[in-house]
Amino acid sequence: MTPHQQNLIKESFGMVAPIADQAATIFYARLFELDPSLERLFAHTDMAAQRKNLMQTITVVVKSIDKLDAIITLDRMPNASTQASRHSAVNASPSPTSRVSIRA
């Protein structure tokens, strides 16, 4: 990823951050629209907290976009490791969120 691309990501996220909860709500609505079977995985989830966690995670990634290798390694990012364990516990793969695309 080029420095220019990194700056574009930071600038774009800067516009999303002020409406973080709304953006996360749209994300999950689109996810469940594309694959309604995923909604059952969140049946007992505090979605307000889930939306907050999603946006906090994206914030960490965006702020660290120039040093992604340091945050991608699961043992260096305990929250990601914990999240991966939770997904494994419910037999979920990381791929469902790849179904959601962001459109300009």
C-alpha cells in the first residue's frame, strides 16, 4: 500500500469517525441483509457494544495503517486474538464480513 493510499484511507475514515455508530449500524444491517443466517450469531449480543468494538478496531487499524504488520500479528493484538477465539467458538469464519462492501 502506498503512502498516498494510506492517506486516502485516513482521510476517508476521518469523515466516517464522527458518525461511527451510524456507520456501524449500516455495516451490520448490510451484513445481515446479505446473509441473514449470520444474525443468529448476534442474537444475544449487545449490539451497541458490538458497534462500538467494531469502530474501535477499525480506528486502531486506520491509525496504524503505516505499520499494519505490527497489529496484524494476533499475539501482538490481544483483542484480535480474543475475537478470533470467539468466532471459532461459534464456528464462524472471518469471511462473513467480507460480504459487506462500502460504496461511495
